[in-house]
Amino acid sequence: MSKLGKKIILLPKESKIDIQGNSVTVSGPKGSEKILFNEKVFSPKINEKNEFKIAPIKKDKNSSAMWGTYRSLINNAILGVTKGHEKNLELNGVGFKVAQQADQLKLKLGFSHEAIYKVPKGINIKIEKQTKISITGTDKALVSKVASEIKSLKPVEPYKAKGIKEKDQFVIRKEGKKK
């Protein structure tokens, strides 16, 4: 049995859910998202209190394993179209800078060349300072993927903590060479 799958999702007033066959379409003020599921295994329901619940038709090992996952995907979609998802990145290092040109990020990360990152559709990037990046969007997985790809351009090294990291990420520091 899934503890997370049993939880009810409260729908905000500004969001709307449309169930058709094997898809759930969630729409809100920031956009809409479509989630596919197996209609032979799960049945989604909305009650009069504007609460959404997904339940397995037949309780077995496979449906129990995916129950909480589908509930989380739908909940993330609802949060994404109403509030949005956000990740904040920081650049630490001498001369590390970021600039935005149309749908590209140009990052100076201490290499002999600029690192260029093409921003996918559905993602908004705002540069607050030359060293702070704010990534927002409705799809939580896409926002996290973009943040991960930008962080992988220059991972944080443990000696001086130079590189790209998330805002509240803790970096375990190592001691340098001793004489």
C-alpha cells in the first residue's frame, strides 16, 4: 500500500482538471500540463469538495509501486500551473559571470572559451546579478533538468568551493596541502 498515494490533492480555485481516457490535463493561470497514466490500473476521481484522488482499480504489487508516483506527478503539475517551480543557482569564483542573449546563456567559468547553454522552451531564466540565475517553469522535471545541466558545466570543487551550485547547497570543504 502506498502512503503517499492515499493522500488527497486539494485543488486551488484557479486550477482546473480535465480527465479524458488515459490522460489528466491540469490547467491554471501559468499554463497547462498533460499527464498520461494507465487507465486499466488507475482511476482518477474529483469529488464535490474540489479534491482530486487517484486510486488503483486492482491492488497488486505493480499498481502499489506506481500509485504514489502518479499522485506526485499530478500534484507537481497542479503546483506548477498555479504557483510555478523555481531553482536558484549561484556562480562562485573569480571572474565567473553569466549573460543572457535571447534563448542562450553565455557563461564565463574560467575556461579559455565561453560556455553557451541553449534554454529549452517552457523555461524562463532571469539573471538577478552577474552571478545569480533564477530558473522558473511549470514542469518540475524540466526545471530540475535545466538546473542540473547548467550545474554540470562547472561542478563545485571541494577545495575553494568554486563552481555553479544551488542557492542553499552545502559544499563539504577539504583541507589543502600541508607543508
